[in-house]
Amino acid sequence: MHLLLDRYKSPLATLLVITDAEGNLRALDFADNEWRICRMLGEIYGDYELGRGEAPRSITRALDAYFDGDLDALDEIRIATDGTPFQRTVWKELRKIKSGATKSYGQIAASIGRPTASRAVGAANGSNPISIVVPCHRVIGSNGTLTGYGGGLPRKKWLLDHERQHSKPVARKLSKSAR
């Protein structure tokens, strides 16, 4: 498989943007984790070639919009990655977590019909090759604490704070007694 690598300067850090020939996002990680993303790509794809290439404008526009506060812009990025069926199920579930919200590993395990698989969810979360767009940073410990993040806990906190600052207020229904 031939993949293309571009570098994107975000307000948080330089990101590695890895795409395929069709313009799908295959991996996204922090530049100081280049060793980690190359290892992950090897685990996922086996033999692959990584050449320099410009990321599709649709991806960089969506990243620009996200960092400017349009959190829904990431939903428009086309992603494609291999992984085990379980990993892909977890990664798909991560994309359902709304910006500004968090879920625990146990909540994700329950939502995919595997309530006792919180450790396996954690392992799949840690193997996510598409950071930020597949929002593994929105997964927290069952007690509400920030737990491991490949980009480091300060970046996880920055991303969650950014999303909370820019997230749309959730409309709440008033109970009959509150009206």
C-alpha cells in the first residue's frame, strides 16, 4: 500500500496527516509520535510505502475549521483504516461521541454490546491510528479522570477544553414540575 504524508501545523502541535491515493485519511498523529504511527501502520497494513504528498484540501479545511471552533467539521473527513473487526467497531463508536462530551471505556463497551470488554475497548482505543478525527481523546476513566492518551495527557486536556469551549449547548427538556 502506498500512503502519503503531509505535516499540518495546528495550534496544539504539528500533526502528521497520512492519506491514501483516493484522499481518505488513514492516520493522524502528533509529529513527535512519528515512530508510533509508523509502528501502527506496519501493524495494520504490513508492507506499506510512505511518501511525501500534500493532504487533500478537504482534510486541511476540516482541520482548520475544527481548530477555529467548528467542531462538526471533522465529521466530513473520509477515513479508511484496517484493523480487527473489534477495533473497527470501537473506532466507529468513538466517532459517535459528540464534541464536548466524554464516555468511559465501560460505557463504550456497553454501547457495542460487550459490557465486560472495557479493557479490550481500552486496547482498541490505544490502537486508533486516526487521532482527533476518531476522537479517542473523549474516552475517560470510569471515575471521570483523564486516562492514557498517545498524544499525552496535556494534549488530551487541551482538546477536551477546546471542545467544551466551542461545543453547542444541549437543549434540555423541562420536566412538567419545572414548568
